[in-house]
Amino acid sequence: MSKTSSKSPLPDSLRFAFGTLTVLPVKVTRWDREAARGGMLCAPVAGLVVGAGAALVGVALLAMGAGPLLAAVASAAVPAALTRGLHLDGLADTADGLGSGKPAEDALRIMKQSDIGPFGVITLLFVLLAQVAALFQAYDTSWARGALAAVVSATAARLVLTLAARTGVPPARPEGLGAAVAGTVQVRGALLVTVAVVGAAAGTGALVGTSDLVRGAVAVLAACAAAELLLRHCTRRFGGITGDVFGGLAETAATTALVVMSLG
């Protein structure tokens, strides 16, 4: 771990975001709080790249003659592949911890185990079904709507991580990703990033159609609201956030955004 960098902190921030939130070959050179703060502020950028990859695969399949269902499955699979399934694993572990009904210490122990319990399996099943169904509905409307849904959902999924890393949200454990990034982002910075993402989603949606301008903005806001509800519940139950909770927040936000993008 390097101490400081004489260059702009932006490259370190991007390296932190891509190195921790994707499997892209980006080396994280700094793990200090400053790098973590910048990395979490840049998290939506990583989401944008992941979403663009998902959209590209989906549209490419449509262009080759595949149906919207196959395009939807592929677009749902790309984010999982680009994170090695870590966010889905985190969602399953969070569901097992919450579903156990046990005190915080025991629930955290359950979440740390390598196996997946019944609550995790059921949650994964319905979340993935919802994602594929929503993407199918979007692609069935038009390739542009499907591509927009893939990009907006992946970006919103990483935006909620920026919000979850804000000051005032404690870590549940003294180690792990949750502890590394918890409380690193100032509330004002998180809100500014949120405004930027909402504006970008609305602007991009406007290129597809007038209704998609509103739909894109509402999808991001709804994703943030759903993730915030889960974040507060997890903070009460576990005493703070963990890396698994971050994964659960990301998948919750992505699914919510996809459902909104498929409506209307």
C-alpha cells in the first residue's frame, strides 16, 4: 500500500472504485481513507461501465436475431460476471442474516459463513427472476429501452454504495470492506453525486423518449429509496454495514431501478 501520491487523487479514486467493485484488471494502489472516499464517490462511474457492458451484450444479441428474453438473461448475467457474483452473494448472506432472527453477533456470524441458507436461496431466486423479467419487458418494448434500463440500473446500484458510505453510517465489524469505506463520504458529496446521476439518467432517457426522461430519473430515485430502507434496517439489526450489506444494497437498487424502467 502506497502512502501518498503526488498526482491527482482521481486516478487512485477510480482504481479503488473499479478494483473493489468490479473484476476488471485495475490494481488498487491505496487503501487509506482518502482513497476509499474518492473511490466511493466514483462508484457510479464503475456502475456506468458495468451497465454499458450489459447493454452492449443485450443489444448485440438482438442484432444477431436473438429474442428479448435471451437479451434480458445476458444483460442480467453481465453485472454478475463483472463482479464475480459478489453483490449477489452479499444479497444472499444479508437475507440469511436478516432471516435468521438472531441477535446481531450471531447474525453476522451466519453471514460470514461460506454456505447459503434457505433465505438467501429464495431471495436470489426472486431477485434474479425480477431482473430478467424487467429487462425482458424493456427489451420487448425497444432495444433502446432495454439498453437504457441496463445502464441506469447498474449505475444506480453503485450510487447507493456512495450513499451507504456516508458519514453517520457505522461499520458492523472492525474489518472488511464495510469498515474500510464506512463513514468516508461527506453527506454533501453523496448528495451531489446523487443529483448528477439522476440528471444523467434523465438526460440519457430523453434520448430514448420523453417518457424515458422521467422514467430514468424516477428509477434512480426509487432505487435510492429502496436501498435506504434496507440500509436502515440492516444498521438497526447488525449495528452497522458490512461488505455483504453493500452487495445487498446494490442488488436491491438494481432490481428496483429495472422494475421502474420496465413500467409504462
